[in-house]
Amino acid sequence: MCALFMDFPGDPNVPAIGDEYLSGPALVVASVTDQGATSRTVCLPSGADWYNYWTNERYKGGQTITASAPIDTVPLFVRAGSIHSTRQADSNHGAEAVSGKDQGLPRR
């Protein structure tokens, strides 16, 4: 995690933002800290377009928008052109060992 100004030093709006941050190189997280809030303003850094993670709506960077922020949804924005996995974790992944015989391979 890092502050927006670290990756967007040329954007004059981001140095004053203390409640948004980057999680990795392509995901803006806009914290909701006001009790009962259902929306919040989000400054999208210039130099890139951004997609709302939840709605897939595209926004031009360098603007401030109002994002929906119900209690169960943190505003997340993905940098256009980046690759972001959306696969759910598999709770059984790696839990069962497979022997060579099960794979049709000769046993040693």
C-alpha cells in the first residue's frame, strides 16, 4: 500500500488526499470512515483511466467523482489496462495429494 502521490507525483490534487491509497500498482482504495455514509467523493489520479471494480463503469482520470459506498462495499477503482484477478479462492486447493498412479504415471 502506498499514498497516491508516490505513483502520481504530477497530479496536483493527490498530495492532500489522506484517505485514499494504492493497493499494488493498479488499485485505488477509497476508505469510508464516516459512520452511516453511503457514498463518498473519490479523486481519481490523472494520467490513467479508471474502472469502478464493482460496476465496471469507466472514468477519466484527473477528476473527483461521487462513488456509492454502502456498508458492504468499499469503493475500489482499477487502472485501465491493468490485469486484476477476480477468481475466488478455492478452499480445497492443494488439500488432496494425487499419486502418480492416479495420474496414469508409472509408480517408482
